[in-house]
Amino acid sequence: MNYQLKYLKFLSTFLLSFSLFFTGFYPDYRASAGEIKTENKQTKSNKVGKFILQYQPSSSNYYEFGEISAKFSNQEIRQKLIETQVFDQIITELNTSGLIMREDIPVVFQECGNANAYWSPSERQITVCYENTALDLILFNNLVKYPSEQAWRKSINETVVAFYHELGHALIDVLSLSAVGQEEDTVDEFAVVMLFRKYNPSIAAEMVLDSSEYYELLYKIGGRGPGWDEHAPNDKRLFNLVCLVYGSNPEEYEKIFIEKFVLVDPNQTVNQDKLNSRAAKCKREFPQKMDSWNKLLLPHYASQNGDQKTPVQSSPGNSPGVSRRGRYW
């Protein structure tokens, strides 16, 4: 009898100890001596980030390109950008597109002292300098002598393309996108895709060709650019943009494709076989780039039922800007 009682007492003590061990009252045997392992549970943020547009105050300075001074001050450029509301519309559409990102991204127009636009990984913001548009105006108005209204239109178009280029950098960083290849070339292609998603094809093509003309003018003034630069040389960059526009509508843009094909061939090695070969590749590249970015970004857009976890496969049957996830881009 005493033996049975001792056995039952031992068994109950063992079971209690066993239970306490697995419910966390006892130190985990894997923890270091004297330490109790605790579970660190991090709650995922449900924040949906937004793009925040800002126009910083500017001076009445006039940007200078070499010995050429812009005809419009940074202050006038700032006012023009605000009045057109082009970027207000772009930011509003991005913020209502269903894009899921977990941080706000400021889009800041400001005076920089040089012509530039950039994504800052450390500051987590896109910056577009007023001087960037000032350089556009110098090229299109001072040098090429386009009428003022046309020069402004081309300059704003080029500024829009520059913004989408930097947006590409931002999304690759913020969304941890697996973009391969030279990132500067990749985000040039991204800018083209975004424009053709957002605008009527003829308007999108006009904007991309204005940007291409910007690089053409830089190429004619200063040559290809330094070989160490992370960006493609000016001649390559201008032609890549023309190539994609041609691929979107070969019949409409054949003339300009041939013209730029000859322009960027300083050794005059152009022949019909080379022209036909490059044209065929451009026809394939445009839909490939559209579909590739479609597949890359779709998983980051909310579906109509609010579930953003399940990727949706794109297909040629998806009309531009529409999918089972709802509206995007």
C-alpha cells in the first residue's frame, strides 16, 4: 500500500513538472544558464503608405548651364508646376491605385543648386529639383528655339518622365522588388511603362519622345557622357526610349525610329539588315517590358476584397490598368 502511494505521488509530481515545462513556467532547456527564453512577437504594421507632394519655397535665382542662363527663375518654375497640377493628379492617382506600401514617401520639389532628380534611400524621399526643369527650358527654349509655350510643354513632359524614373528607384527599394540588370536602364523602362499605363498612347509617346530629345540635345552638346557614370550614355539612352515608343506603334513611329537609328551611329555602319533586326527587337521589347512590370508589381496591389496576400497572375487578356486586384497604376 505504501509502495502504491509513493508511486502515485511520484507520478503526479512528474506529470506536474512535465506540464509546467511545456507551458513556460520552467526555463527552456535550450536557453543559456540563468536565462529564460521569451518569445519576441512583432506585430506587422497595417499602415498603408502614401505619396506626399511638397513644393518647397524657392529663390528668384536663374539656373545657368555653362554660359547660358535660363529665361525663367526657379520661383517662376515652381509657380508653373503648381499651376499645371500635373503632379497633383499623378500623386492622387498613385495614392488611390491600391498600391500597398508600409511607409509614406515624400515627393519634394525644391531648389538644389544643380539640375537633378533623385531617390534618397537614407532620407526615404523623391526629390525633383527646380533646376532640372530649368535645364529643360534652356535646351528647348534657349538652344532649339521652340516657342515659349511649346518649350514649357516639353520641359514639363521631361520632368514627368524624370519623376517616374525616380519612382522606379523608390519602389525597387521600398517594395524590395527583384529588379535585375542595370537599375538605371530598368527604371527608364519603368517610366515608359507607367506613362503608357496612365495616358493615352499618343500622349505617352509624346512625353517619352520629349525626354528622348532632351538626351539627344545633351548628346549633341556634350557627347556620350562619362563612361563611369551609372547611367547609360546619352546616345544609348535616347535610342532606348525611341525603341520602346516605336515598339508601341511601329507604323506611327517608323520615321523617327530610322532617324534616331542613323543619329546614334557615328561610324555610319547602318544598313537595312541591321535596321530591320533592331526594329524587330523593339517590337518584341515593348510588350515584354509592359508584361514584366505588370507581373512584378501586381502582388503589391490590393485586391477588390482587400486581400493583398495572394499574388494574381497577369495574362495577355488583362486590359491595361485592370486586373482581379482592381485598379492599379
